[in-house]
Amino acid sequence: TGAQQSATVANPLSGASLDLLPHFQLEPEDVYIVKNKAVSLACRATPATQIYFKCNGEWVHQGDHVTQHSTDRGTGLPVMEVHIEVTRQQVEKIFGLEEYWCQCVAWSSSGTTKSKKAFVRIAYLRKNFEQEPMAREVSIEQGIVLPCRPPEGIPPAEVEWLRNEELVDPALDANVYVTPEHSLVLRQARLADTANYTCVAKNIVARRRSASAAITVYVNGGWSTWTQWSGCSTSCGRGWQKRSRTCTNPTPLNGGAFCEGQNVQKTACTTLCPVDGAWSEWSKWSVCGAECTHWRSRECSEPAPRNGGRDCHGPELDTRNCTSELCSHAAPGVEDVALYVGLVAVAVCLVLLLLVGVLVYCRKKGGLDADVADSSILTAGFQPVSIKPSKADNPSLLTIQPDLSTATMTYQGSLCPRQDGPAKLQLPNGHLLSPLGAGRHTLHHSSPATEGADFVARLSTQSYFRSLPRGTTNMAYGTFNFLGGRLMIPNTGISLLIPPDAIPRGKIYEVYLTLHKQEEVRLPLAGCQTLLSPIVSCGPPGVLLTRPAILAMGHCVEASAENWSIRLKKQSCEGTWEDVLQLGTEPCTELYYCQLEAQACYIFTEQLGRFALVGESLSMAASKRLKLVLFAPAACPSLEYNIRVYCLSDTQDVLKEVIQLEKQLGGQLIGAPRVLHFKDSYHNLRLSIHDMPSSLWKSKLLASYQEIPFYHIWSGLQPFLHCTFTLERLSPSTCELACKIWVWQVEGDGQSFTVNFNIAKDTRFSDWLVPDSEVGAPALVGPSAFKIPFLIRQKIISSLDPPGTRGADWRTLAQKLNLDSHLSFFASKASPTAMILNLWEARHFPNGNLSQLAAAVAEVGKQDGALFAVSEAEC
């Protein structure tokens, strides 16, 4: 009905004189309804007598129009303007059928005119983006495309990009543009482009933000150019020279890959050694000249100086007075000359006869005597045997009385016999393992803490005490004389052997042996160097030793000549560390020597001090032994549970310290320690946990693995590197834990630990090391410190030191004990046999097999048939 009334009213007024069609000055525009606010549509026409809106084909009720009349000032024609409002409810009535539209219809006397259609839409913007940008890691100068599809909306959303909350303007940055699909494009990634990027969509309704996408622009490392080759490490003979490069061209940034390959190259070099000149022999004297002189000459040719060697010093020509028939001096008679020649000949013959007699006597007495070479004694391992009565003129080995009077001069209680006895002890014909009978000596501490404090108090008066650790936990000490002895730090593999006669007779020394923690002593390392052993001090420094002491300690190197350059370092009195020996080369000094075995090294030194073994890898195949040890709490009162995985250098001293630390923390050892070969490949060590029942346990570790940097491990200066895996049990009743822990070097071999134990039991820490009481006293003095009986040792030395027929001497003994690679060192000492026996004692105490040593000595004696026959006759 309203529509029909509107159509009737729309007829032009009668009598109108206007003959022009209406012309619209203002037509309705498209509008959007935001939320629930109504929108207004307007139109204006001239000349017009009536104007009405029609929406979706139906006339709008006359009462919904707001009309204004005016006159156009330019033409004088009547102007009519009309407004209507459209609500959200009106639009929603036809929503889904077609779009809601409205248009104006204007009348004049000449007819009607319709305006364009104006569409009314409900505006909105969805919350969720159809596609959001994703985080990426890209290499520098690589192109980046960050896609963004904004949420659906009316009107369509406009898109802009934010970089770290600042607007990205492509007009100001030629490296950036936005595609018609709203994707952000970075033509070439720069370091400055590392940021968080956010896509922002907005229209008249709302503004939406996407999740931020982190873009990381990384730089892979690149090698610098090689430096020049260094000078040869030796000024004479074979040595090494090296060159290096750094991963700084460019330096890795933002997680970029480290350079692959070696940063140090080494090559062998040889420097010509200077040869000093030496004189040849003098020529024969010349004929006596008229001036009663004759001369002789020599040349600097044996050898001639070369390679910068020094010239010979002294005259090339020698002259002296002479007599001849041309001189006025009287010449001696022929009779006198014959007399002098005869006397000289007789003297020479007497000397030759004396030498022959001495040689024959030494040959008969130079071998082993009956008591040492007798097979029934030697093959029994120096055990008790029945000895034939000795002849009166040949006292037996078993009745020799050693002079021990010096050993009782000034011991002051530190060195005391186990039983009271005479000053000189006679060896009975009995047990050969106790040749000194009741005279065995050892250290006794009535109050170890008090005596240790006294010893440290005495040390504190010395200047070198400042560099020693406080306390006596890792220290052994004792008082020694010419009989020698041994110091040991229990459960560390560190000992000091002072052989007999190393301390001059009549002297008494207080000697200490100390293990240093790495944080107590600063040991500078350069390049690829790494600490391979504990740092050990023995002293006091500067004491006079007549024979080398042997310092034994563990190491963690898989030694090979082509992969390692290993040096023995000693700290000087000024505090600087010096190379005193390079292993694998001829020693340049007789003061130091080192035998490197699979897990221990034995250092011969005539000067006590502070020592450490340092290695420098020559190739990426070089490796160190690591010991991997797992600990966990013995009891778990809470839901949280920790497993600690230690990565240690494979030496006993470090393991001992970790076990002591875990005792204080209440930890228990999970399984036996494992060994891992850690290579010089610049790759880190990774640790991860697997196969844990998810229904009972969960890991609180956010990453899939933990990592220990390569250089922290390789230097060897950080002893207690470890990772902790924090677990949480889902129920307090859960007592069983079964899982696997993987430990591996990146791009290397790994180790797997299978962990399976009960955490409900209050398990105390079980020390799997040998208790201190079972490894012997920290200090042993005199014969009790050695496996080989003292007098039998002296007989072996006197028998094998002189060269023997058929090789029956110390060289054969060294070969049978697998020590023939050290013959040159043994030969440089006054008693090679003593060096061999000392090394045997250091390697095999306290569990050495004396029977095997006795058999080896017996076989040496049997190689000389004549020597063995003499021994049988003497028996």
C-alpha cells in the first residue's frame, strides 16, 4: 500500500511550466555498514518537482525521505535534495539473495530521470589469515619471499609490512617490494635484514596482525689466506714448520657454518747443521835446515768447516830447533840412539802383557756368579731355595753384609725399622724376597694428620711453597737416603721412584709428590696444543740426584708419530714453562727421558720439579681418550630427577676427583665408565637421551640434544665438563627408569649408555676404585719399596753391565723385557742394567711378576756357556 501511494504522489504537479528533464547534481554512492550503524544515502536534482528512492525495486515510503528545496543561483531553476537512511536489518533481510541497492528517481514536467544504483554492504574482516609468513634462515645475498594472504573481508583488506615494528616502505628501500598478492620480497638478503617481520591487514572495520616471522641472515665462515711458513723448529737437523689460517673471511655469523678443514698445516723441514772445522794430523817433520830448524804443517780439513761452522783455531805451521850435520851443534851418537830405542820397546812389551792379563781375568769374572745364574734360583722367581754351602774363599751372595750404618744416622722417626736390630744386618740363608731380614724400612705415621701438618709447615718456609696446593689430600711425602724409596698418590696412577744410590750416601732428603688441579697452575697452550696428562710436582727443586728418579703418571693420548708431536714440559724457577724433551726424537740432554706406553708415561729425571705432557696434533686423525661417566642421585624425594654425564680426560686422577665430588652430592655411579676417542676434527660433542617410557617419564630438555664445544674438551684444561638431563616422573610411585643416552662427536663415532636402575632404593655410593688401604702406603722407604731384593739387584747389575760374549749382557735383558727401543738412553748411563731394573720396578709395582724377571735374567746367563759353567762349578 505504501508503494502504491508513493507512485501516485510521484506524478508531476499540474500546471508546471518546466519542460526540461531532471539532471542529477548528486547521485547516491556505495556505502558500507560498520557494525550496527545506519548509513545515509542522498541525491540532488534540478529542475525537479519530486524525488524518491527506490531500493531493490521497491519504493521507499514517503515518510522515510528527508526533502530539501532550493533554487539554483545560476539558472534560477528549482533544486530538490533528498536523504534516506538504511539500517543493518534492512540489508540483512535480503542477505544471500542479492546485493542491496538503492537509486533516485526525479520528476519534472518533461519526464523522469533515474540515478545510478548505490550498493549498501555490511563491512567485516575475518580474524584468521589465509596464509601467514614463516620464519626462515637464509644465507647472505640470497633472495627471500615472505607470502601473506590477508583474512577475508568487505571491503578487501589493505596490507602493509612491519620490520621489528617499523613500517617497511618500498619507496625508500630499492631492495624491497610488495607483490600484488601482498608477498614481501627481499631481492638480496643483507645482515641488516635479520629481524622479525609482521604482515598487517586492515579495512574500515578492523586491523589484523599475523604471527611474526623471524628472518635470520647467516654468514658461512670462509678461510683466510694461509700465512707464510714459519721457520724450521730446529736450527739443526730435522724439525717442523707450519702455517695457519683463520676462519675470518668471512667470520661465521648468526649460526653460519664453521670452516671445514684444518687451520694449521705442518710439514717436515731439514736445516743443515753447522760443522766446525778440525785439524788434520801433523805432517812429518821436514829435513833439518841450515838454520838448525825444521817444520811440519797441518790443514783444517778433517772436517773442513761448512754451513757456517767455526774455523780451526791454532797455527797451521809448527817449527822447532833440530840438529844435523850442517849445524854447529853436536849430534848424539849412534850408541845413545840404540839405547833409547831399546828401552822404549821393553816398556811397550810390559804394558801389552799387563793388558792381556787384565782382560783374561775380567773375562773369567765378568759374568753372573753361581748365586745369580743358577737356574734353580732364577727360575723360581727369587723364592726360597736350598743353597749349597759356599766355599770359604768364595763367600755366597746370601752372606754378604750390606753396610746400612748410614741409614740410621738422622731419620728422626720418619724412617724407622719395623723391629729393633743391629746397625749392620746380616742376611740369613733363607727367604730371598727379604734379603735384609728384619731391617725392612718404611714410613710410619703415628698421627698422619699431625705429621702431614708438620711437613707442610716445614715446606711453608721455602720460596717454592707458594706454588704448591694447600693441604695434603693429593700429596705424598717422605724422608729418604741412599737406599731410595717410592712416593704414591693413591688412586691416581701417579708415583715417584727414587732408585738406590740416587741420593748420595750420607745425605737425607725430605721429598714430596703433589698432584695439581688445573685451576691451580696456569699452563699456557698455543695453537693445536692440548694437555695430555695431570700436572705433577716433585721436589724440592734443585736437589742433587746421582741417578734419574722415575715419575709415573697417566695420559689420555692415542699416540702415533704421524698424528702427534708430544713434548714434556717443565716449569722453570721463574714460572715459565719450557720444552725439555720431544718424544720420538733423540734427547738433546741426558737429564730427561720419557717412555710413553698405552696409558701411562715414565719420566726419567735427574732434576725434580713440575712436569706436564703436552701434545700438538699434526692431522685431524689425532685423537684423545675421553672417559664418559654417568651419575644420578641415590634417592629421589621429588618428581624431578637428574642424570649427570661427565666427559673426562682418561686419567685416574680426574676420575678420582669426580667420584669424590659425587660422594659429596649424594650421587651413585650408573654402570661402568666408557671410553670415547675424541678426534681433532673441530666438531663438538653431542649428548641425547632416548627410549624413555613416555607413559612414566618425560624430559624437561627443550632441545633434542645437548652440546659441549670442541675447544672446551680439546684443551684439557677444564676437567669437569658435564651435561645434566633433567627428567620428571609422572607419578611418585614410579621407581624404575630405563633409557639410553647417546654420546657422539658430530660426524664421528658414538657411544650408547643403556640406563636401567631402581631409584626407590636408598642406594649409597659404591666406590668401585681400589680402596686406599689396598694400594699400599703413600710412602715406602728402602727395600720395602722395591720388588727385586737389594743384593740380588746389585749382583745382576755387576754381571750384566760389562759387555758379555754372545750378547749376554744388559742389551739382551732389555730385549727380553721389550725395552730394546730405549737402548741408546740406557747406554748413556753409567749403569744401563740399573736403568732397566728401575724402569721394571716403576712399571710393575706392587704386582710385578718376579718369576718372569728371574727367568729373563737366567736366559741371559745361559747364553754364555762358559759363564754358566763357571757358575755351576762355584756352586
